Amino acid sequence: MWKSTRDKHAATSSSTSASVSSSSSSAATSGTNVSASAAIARRGSNPRVTPSKIPGKPASKLKAPTTQAIAEIEQKREDRRKAMAQVKKERDHENMLNEQNGNPGDVDFQRMIKQFRDQDHQEQPYATKANVQITICVRKRPVNKREVKGKDYDCVTCWHPKVIIHDCKLKVDGITKYLDSNAFEFDHSFDEFTSNETVYKYTAQPLIQFVFNECGRATVFAYGQTGSGKTHTMEGIQRQVATDIFAEIAKFQSHDRPLEVWLSFFEIYGGQCQDLLRQKRLTIREDGNGEVQIVDLDEVIVTDEAELLQIMQRGNALRTTHATEMNDQSSRSHSICQLNIREKASLKLHGKLSLIDLAGSERGADTKSHNRQRRMESSEINKSLLALKECFRALDSGGRGAHIPFRASKLTQVLKDSFVNTKARTVMIAAVSPCVSSADHTINTLRYADRVKEKQVSDDIADVSQVKFRPLDSSSISPGTSPDKPPTGNSLADLMSQAVCRNIAGMAAKDSDESPEEGRPTMDKVTDEDDDELKQDDAWPRRKDSSSSQDDIKLLHSSLRRQCRDRGEGDNSLEELHGVVQTLYEEQENLLSSHMSAIQENAQLLTEEGMLLSDVQGDAVVDYDIDLYALKLDHILEQKEHTIKRLRKQLALFRRRCQDEESASKNVDHVSFY
């Protein structure tokens, strides 16, 4: 019984244990499922937590969006790299093609400039303008080998009658590139593809007809920086002029009106006038009638085209040249080739043509490494060009009755009758360099030409996207500089004065191998009545001009100060330098003259010393007065001492002037026109 009860109790316990165990197992399983669900929920809300493998839900499908996004990012990065590599390859290829075509430099800027030039624009045809007193033209030269080697590029566009200079700039971020274009408008603009014949056709050729048909006084001058092509242009014009002048001579000959061509060729260098045909110093004077005379200037008759070209070439070869910062051989003088057309019988002046090649302009910054002589040259060139501009501005604004400051420089002084003559016409050809390295010089040249004859720029040039085009405000324009060959001044009085004629006659008498027909015109064939007639025909009725050279220089500097104020520059450093250099030139002439006088005095004293010694040491000397010898020797030494002291005093003054020039030149490095 006990056994059965015990077995029954055991069975009951076993059943209870199994039930409890089963309940515990179910609870555990249920708890596990809840924990797993919570974990999955947490992991789903946090994408950085990698979900564990869950039955029925493969992990690969959960990873797909992230993997795909990463792959897309990598693909885009790779595409950008390929595009950048392709762009670089294209730029390198374009750069290589540009260099092969002679257009090296920044590819991006060249693209923007090309884009600007490819836009639609209306370029006006060339046309000869009649009855224009002053004609302003601009000529752009091609890029040369030196600039190609230096990877320079073209930044000047000529759309007749406009000239546009492109300034390549970077924005504030220092990376983004953009183009700033400034425009000027003139009577004519010639690009690098224009020939000398075309330039001549629309500039100097109309003046030939004016000189012969209207008995006019015509002047052509070339202006620009060193190396801009002035001399090339002027020599091309000279060749064309030689042909056309003798063609006109033949026409007049056929109508029984024989004319002759008389030529003079001189230069102005450092404020001094030099005859290039005779290689001698000349003096410029103004007579009592206000006529400018160049004393002893050689004037030769020319019989045919070949002879005229030969004399012109000889004169061009003898010009003063020196190396500068911009050019190895720069003309540092203003050369004036003057062709006087005279009536064969009376030698009365029929007309006059002057061809002037001005000295190359340079800024102060370009001359700071030069020696004193080069700096003085540059200062004198700058002053004469500034005076020339002011004369033409006065002429253009106030007419020929207004005061014209032609006495401010030797250049404008010899050009006087081009300013005051009623039958006068002038053509200015401004030569510019095309490359970005010369952009400052180019814009100064364009500003100078623009101020000679104010012309407003119209806004009819179309613009393109990504190109900034802005016409330059003409009120901010200042005279330009920078540097190749020089244009010079021209224009003498209609007939030489009687004093000059006597000098000419004297020189002709000395040259016994030269016949009167080969020399200069003899003034006994020109009567006073003819001279008075010329003066009445050629000049406006005007009051006597009593102004002096100092008055004109003050007027010049007054205009210079006004321009400095317009540009926000308050100093007068350039004015000071002009005064110092002018004084230095005067002191230099005085020193050279004193030195020559001292040499002559010493030579005379040396002769006296030799005679004095021979009186006491000669072989035939038996008796001599030693006291008299000592007295004479003391007198000679006193004279020598006085001469040396005077020369040393003048030398000390000159050296002080040199120090003043050096100090003044350091203050003009920032001046944009020099």
C-alpha cells in the first residue's frame, strides 16, 4: 500500500515537474522572441548597426541602398576625374596649337578674347576724310618672335574705327578669370594685317594732294612706345611719298608750272637740334616777326625718286639711338624730314610736307635702371611729347587764334607754322604693341592719342556672355609713354631770314665742288614782296604773341597738375624733374663751353711758357734777366690757377645738379607717362 501510494505520489510530482518545466521552457522561448524583436527594432532605427541574419529576411537586401549610394558617389568622382583629364588634355592640345601658330600664353584668356572677337560687330569701311585739320590714327603691329618666345599673347583688337584693349583679370577669389575691355575711337584704326600701302592711302596720301593743289603745310608724325613699329611705319610712308611727289611734279611740269623738291633732314636730341645731312649742331631762333629760323640748316635739291630715297635712308641711319629697357636699339631723338616744294623760277615756297618720327616713349619705371644720360633723354622726350599734345589740344579746342604753347619745347617750336598756319593739316599715327606685357604702354599711347583730339566712344559694340566690356572714361585719360622709336618735330618758317641766307651763301662758297644748282636756294631770287605775300596768305590775323618759353612751360605744368588731380595724384614730381633736367642741360652746356675755353687758354699759356723758356735756355742766349723770367712765370701760373678754379667751381655746380636730378628721378617711378 505504501508502495502504491509512493508510486502514485511520484507520478504526480513528475507530472507537476514536467508541467513546470514546460511552462518555464515556453516562457524562455517567449522572452527570447521579444528580445529579438526589440533588437531588430533598435537596429532598424540605427543604420550604422549591422543587422544579424534573420530567418526569412536576407541581409543582402538590407545592404543594397547604402552600397548603391556609395557606388554612385564613386562613379561620379571617376566621371569628374575623366572630365578634368579631358579638359586638361584639350587645353594642352590647344596650347600646343597656339604656340605652333605663334599665339602662346594663357589659354583661358585667349579663349575669352577669341570669344569677344567672334561676336557680331559692324566694322566701318575706310574712307578718306576731307577738310580735317587733325586726323588721329592707330596702327597695331604683329606679335614678334621675341614675344612668342616669352609666351606673350595678343590683347588688342582693332575694329575700325575702334581700338579695344583687353585686360585679363582675376576675381576676388583669385581663381575665377574674367575679361575687362576698354575701347577707344579714332579716325582710323589699322590691325596687324594692314599693309604700309593701305596705311599710307588713308593717312599721308591725301596730304600730297593738299600740298600741291592747295599750297598747304602738311605734317605726318608717328608716336608710340619703344618697339611699337613707328619707324617701320614712317619709313614705309617715306617710300610712298617719294613716288607720289615726283608724280605730282610731272603733272605740274606738263602744265608749264615747273616745281622743285628741296629736302632738309634734322633731329632734336636732348633739347638740341642736329643736322643729319651735315652732322653739325644747329641753333633755333625766333626772329622779330615771330618766325622760327633754324640757322645753318642744310637744304638740298632733289631731282628724282631714287635720290630722295637715298637721302632719306642716309638721314635715318644717322639718327641717335641707344638701348633701352624695351628695345636694344631705340631711337632717342625726334627726326624731322622736311620736303619743301618750291617754284623753279622764283624758288617761292609752294607747299611743305613734314614727316616726323618721334622718340620712343617710356615710363619712369622703365628708366630707373638707366644711367643719368638715358634718364635725361627720357625726361626731355616726355616734356616735348607733353608739349606737343598740349599744342594740338589748344589748336583743336580754340582754333588757330588761341594761344598755343609752342615755346615749351624745341620740338613744338620748330613745328610752329603747323600750328598757326591757316593752310595746315596734321596726321598723327599712334603705333601700339599688341601683347599683354606692353598693355600699360599701349593704353598710355591710346590715352595720349585720345587727348590730342577728344573723340567719344559710342556703345554700339555688342557684348557676349562672360565678357565684361566697358568703354573707358575719357576724362581719366592721361598722356602715355612707353617705348620704340621717336617722332619728331617739323615745320620751319616759309622762307629763311636774310641772316640765315647769308650763312647759307657763305657755306655754299666754301663748298667749291658744289654748283649753285646743287646747293640751297639763293634768296636773291626771292623778293621781300614775295615774303610778305607768303606771310599774309599763310597766317591768321592775330595779335603779337608776347609769351616766353617760361610762360609756355608754366602752362604745360599747369595742365599736368590738372591731369594729376583728375587721376588722384597730388604730387608734382614730374614737373620738378623737368625743371631739374632743363637746368642740368644748361649747366652741361656751360661746363662744356668753359672746359673748351680753358683748353684754349691753357694752349695759349703753354705757347707763352715755351717762348719764356726759350728766352733763358736757348743755345744763342748769352745773357737773360732771371727776375723778369720769374715775374712772367708767376703771371702765367696765376692765370692757370684762375682758369682751373673757375672750371672747378663750375664743375662742382654741375655735380650738385646731377645729384638733384638723381633725387628727382627716383620720385617719378610711379608716374604712368614718362
